[in-house]
Amino acid sequence: MPQHTSFLTHLVLAHMKDTLSANANALGQTMIGHHAVTWHNFEPLAASILVAVIVLLVAMRVRSRLAEGDSAIVPDESLTLRTFVEVFLDYFYNLAKDVMDAKRAKKYFPLIATSACFVFGANVMALLPGFPVATTSLNVTLGSALIVFIVFNFWGFKENGLGYLKHLAGPVWYLAPLIFVIELISLFVRPLTLALRLMLNMAVDHLLLTIFMGFLTVLLPLPIILLTCVVVLVQTLVFTLLTCIYIGLATEHEEHH
């Protein structure tokens, strides 16, 4: 996708241009397209760090409010940061419970909630002019998808042992070799589908918004901004829903089939 230059490039990365250029030269070329890596390619990583810091600061702020005794029990009368976070996390917790049972949803919710918060935070940047959108980079989305892939497979082996591999072979022994190969391919395709779906939708949406903002900065971009809001929410929901499904399938015990 085309490179986007944001305020982060000019205010932060430009001051580390020499160091980043040296690291970029050491990396050589990109795996896809074989383009030369430049210091601009570090913007998605910097944007990811920015989103992670913002999510941590919000979490610390909300946690401090919940530690204030009686005020932690009584909900706020208006829409506040705490109310938004509670509603946001409650929605995805209920989503996880619908996909898997309540016990597993509670056990694995830290990863599910982190995925939802990071993807939502990165996607929301598309609504702010001049801000970088980390999820328009395949490096960021693939990295996020690989974390989910590694963790749900680890939990699958932890919960079921070698029965996790048996599950991939299917219930019929004489079809096991064929089913196992198909399921194995499907398993390794999952992080690619997670990464590509999120990256392509956010990159195209951000590009459209940038183009229409260049036409007229007041009225014409409004439909695209509304579309961007929908895309931000839908892509957060899709990534988190698939994460819940993959964890649910991996940790489901054999007697539940």
C-alpha cells in the first residue's frame, strides 16, 4: 500500500532519521514486492507503540476510578471514559460468552479484550486527520494475528494435549490423513485471513477518506467519514469475533463435540 506521512513522521521519526535509515539498510528489502526499506517504514511500528501507550493510559485511568471505593460501584450518570470502557468491554465479554462458555470466556478474556482495544484504538486513528493508522500496515496486522495464532494453539495443546492434533484429524479414522492435511492448511491460513482482511479494509478506507478530504474539507467527506466509522467498528468486531472463535475451537474438549 502507498506510504502515508503523518505528524508522527515529522515530529518524532524525523529526529531519528539517521538511526532509522541505518537500521533500514540492515533490513534490506521487503518480503512482498522487494522494495527497499526506508526510515518511513518504521511509522506503522511507531504508530502501534503510540496506540499501546494510549490504551495503557486509558486502562490506568479507568482502573484508578474503579479503586475509589463507593464510586466504583455506582455508575456514572453521563458518558465518561469509564462508562465507555465498561460498555465496550462488556460487549466483547458477552460476545466471547456466546462463542464459548462463560468459564472459558473469563479465562481467555485478557487476550480477547487486548485484541479488541488495540485494533479499535488503531482503527480510530483513521478518523483523526494527520494521525497514522497502524492497521493499514500488513506488518502490524500480521504481527497481531500471529500472536493470536501462537496463543490459541498453545492453549489448545494445554487444554487437550495431543488430543488437539487428534481433533484436527476428524472423527473418522480412514479419512484422518486427508482431513488432517485440510485442517492443517486451514489452521495456518487463519493468521493470514485475520491480517489481510483487517489491513486491506482499513488501508482502502483510509485512502478513500484522504482522497475525499482533499476535494472538500467540510461537506463532501461526511459520507466517507460515516463509512469510516462503520468500518472501524465492523473490523474491530470481525477481528475480535474470529479471535474468540479460534480460541473456542482450540480449547473445546473432545466430549463437547
